Amino acid sequence: MAIEIVELHHPGYRIDETLLDTTVEFYTNVLGLERDKSRPTIPGIPGAWINVGEVGQLHLIGGKQPSPVAKGPGEDPTRPHVAFAVADILAAKKELDRMGVTYWRIEGLTSPDALQVFMNDPCGNMLELHQIDKCNCRASNRAKA
């Protein structure tokens, strides 16, 4: 049985942190998007979250690589990636275990109860899975923040 993806939530883009303000201005002033001001401060990982409609964000990620939260070689959540929401992250993790898929996880990075699961596809593209109601990617969740 495959993982049950509910929504595409965000791409993570690497940026030059010296251009953070200019990049945010591009997305807000040129493209008319809104910055999510509730992005937590993540030590050593400067960046911004840009809201895109009811479902979705762009995560602009700066800082050195490997980042302070990297788990090891290739296991850095600041690498470019695409994030998907799942209905039940623990069930998704259990299914990955059952299928023998290699992954790694980060807990509490974006909120105290956040669990993010990361893996690479066969071409090396990094993917993130997270619980649908534990992030700001949905406008309904941002309203709570």
C-alpha cells in the first residue's frame, strides 16, 4: 500500500541570504504574494515563507550547508525539496518502514509538535512528508498562527 498524499504543500528553495529582503520583495511586490510573518526563527537558517493561495507556500531557505540541523551527509532539510502533506504522519512513517524505504526525520523544528520525514527519490530529489494540520502551508492553519 502506498503513502496517502493529501496535498502538495511547498517547495523549498535555496537562496543567497544576503538577498533575502530583495527576494521577499520580488515575491510580494512583483508576484503579489504575501509573506507569512509567523515563520519561526530557526537559528542558523535564515529565510522566509511566502503564502500562495489557500494551499501552498514557497519556503525560501538561506544559511550555510550543511545547516545546524543536518542529521548527516545528504540529510539536511535546507536542501531544495518538495513537501507533501499526509493525513497521518505516523501511519506514513510506518508504511515507509514496512516498504523498507530509507528516510530520516526532524522533530520540533518548525513547531514543538512538528514531525517532518525526509527521503530521496531514485534520482536524488529530496521529498518531505508532514502532517496536514501541523504546518502553515494551508491558509486555515495560518489563521491559527
